[in-house]
Amino acid sequence: MKIGYQKTLYFMKFSPFSNFFLSLFVGILVAILSFSCVSVEEYNKKLAQPISEKKLVKDVNLVQRKLEKYHPNLYTYISKEELNRKFDSIRNVLNKPISSQDFFFLVSPVVASIKQGHMSMLPPTKRISKKQQKRLAKSGTGPLSQFDFEWMNDKLYVLKNKSKQKSIVAGAEVISINEITPQQLHKKYRKTYTSDGFNTTYLNRAFSKRFSNYLTNEIGINDSLCYIFRQNDSLKEVVVSRLKKEKKEKIKKTETNLIATDTVQKVIKNRETKKGETKRDKRIFGYDETTKSFSKKLTFNTKDSSIAVLKIKDFSKGKYRKAYDVVFENLKKKNVKTLVLDLRNNPGGRVADAVDLYSYLTNKDFQMLEPAQVVSKTSLWKLGMFDKIPKITYPFAAIGYPFIWRFLL
């Protein structure tokens, strides 16, 4: 692959400042909404209460009406008649009050049948108080977050083990967690999500990433879990508890340090310099403290310095513009002839991130995205992004609306 080191022109329909304004706008809304939210106890109590069939049918009608009115290509992968039939089937079974959780499993498969991967529903989950959040944060990483999972051939495997149970190696099969099998969860939740069109490769990836959320929805947040793994043709049962972060010892500046020899002073200075560079690299290249890995990492073939590999785990973390500037400047200095892009298991992320990367790889003008299709310039407002917020927040929403609209275009 020949590399175009000079960035080329590309066409996007949002400005560089959109990310800032979008973050500012969302931050203002979240801050205001936090004061108007119901208590955690009240919310969880209402979550468990059955909802009348009359209200549920009204919600079904609302979902169908909004989709028909605002979705620009609703019938690309499903006919109008088939979609209507699915909504009618929901109404026919709503003959008694059910919980919001049960309602989710009725409606989400219909929404998924439209086959728009970025349009999905998540099950309603219980909230936890700020006191509980602080306790959990202090207690360390949860037992589910200590593993990365991969769903393949109807089985769940350990992709990466970050727990203290080092005997469990990558490739071990997860048989059950607290007596719940991955197959049970897959059967229950599979129809609630979809991929774009007839793509099938994303479906396994989606379940792998959502597995922890699904299990938490079933058993709640726990300080420890009982895993059963299959490894080396034998079953292994382990209990995984919360993992506290290890505190790093700080170098104390004692009198001995002050009168240290030149050699010791140089060692200390080198450590400080290396520490500073690490912090800078973490900000630019998107360091994940949980996985101990960078979002973007450049390596060189030890046998042939003219070959480099750029591993991009996602398009979400780090300061991508600065990261790619550093990467391609480095490639130019080393006179690299071949660059291998490793995008395996990359789940996606910011469109601007991918576009900025591609601008280094071509010497021609290009258009990455087609213009957004909407039926109304006020679609975001009408779709319900703002109609549920308190009226007191309307001025802030009105101010931020043009920026979020500009960002999405």
C-alpha cells in the first residue's frame, strides 16, 4: 500500500467545532435533568409495576407512528404489509397488564426487523444510588468486566483474562455464570437487536459486547460471581470477586534524594521524562486502563523496518487528529514503504476519526458519506429527544439544537 503522507481534501457536513458544542449541549441537558429526575427508589419501584394494556397499546401506536413518519427508508428490508402485521400481532397479545421488561421483549424484535443496526432498544434496567456507585467504584472492577468475551459457533469464549484467576487462559469456554448459561441469554435476547441489512458478521460481535449487560439485567450487579469454564477438556469452577486497583508507590523526595549522585539524578530524571511521555501518549493514542492497551498503536517489523503495522482497536478513543499526525510523520521519517492496517475486531466509533485516517492514505479528493436523509429539519425535536425534558430546559435545548443538528449532518 502506498501512503499519501499529505492530508487530502475530504467532504463532511459538520464542522471541527461540532464535537465541542455537542458535548457542551449534552452536558448542560444532563446537568439540568439530574435535578428533575425521580429518586432511584421510586424509579425502581415503578419499573417493577405492571403497566395497563391500554397504555401499552398507546405506546405501540406511538412507536409505529414515529417510525412511519420520520424514518427515511423504513421499507428497505421489510415490506409495509409485513411490518404492519408485526405491530398488529403485538396489539393482539396485549390483553393484560405487563411490566416494562416484558414489553421490551415484545416491541424490540419488531424494531429490529427493520434491520437498521444503529437503531436499537435496550432493556429497562434498575438504577443505583450515588452512594452505591461510590461504593462500587471504591471496591474495584466488577467480576464481569475482568473478562473480554467472544461469541462464536453458539459458544462463549474468553478472549482476554484481566482477573487474578490466571489459570483461566484465552480460549476457555464459559459454561455458566451463577448457573446461567450464555446459550440461555443468547436465545432470550437474540431477536432484540439486529445488524444493517442482511449482514450477519456483526450479530456475533453484538452479542459478545452486550453479554455483560444482558447478564447484569438478569442478576443485577454483584461483588462476586461463580464461573464454570471448560478448559483442556475439563471443567473448572472459580469465584471471581471485585478487583481493586493496586496503588503505585510514589518516590519520596528525602534528603538522600537531594544529595544523590549525578548517576541517580539522571535515573530519576529519565523516569520522570518517560512518565511524562506516557501520559501524553495515553491522551493522544487513547489508552484504556482496563485492558492496558492503546486505541491506536504503531509497530515496525523487526526484520524489515520498511514495513509498519498500525493497529486500530476502535475509532472512539484518543485525540485522533494528533495521533495520525504523529503516526504518519513517524512513517515519513523512517521512509516506510508498506503500511499494514490492522482493523480486526474494531467495533467502529467516530466517523470523523475514520475519515481523518483515510485522508492520509489517498492523494485524491474523496467523499466518505452521503448526505443525511431526514424528513424535517425539526425531526430531532419531534422524534422525542427533547419533548420529554422539563419545559425549563427548552431555552438550553433551543440554543444547542442547531449545533447538534449540524453535527449529525
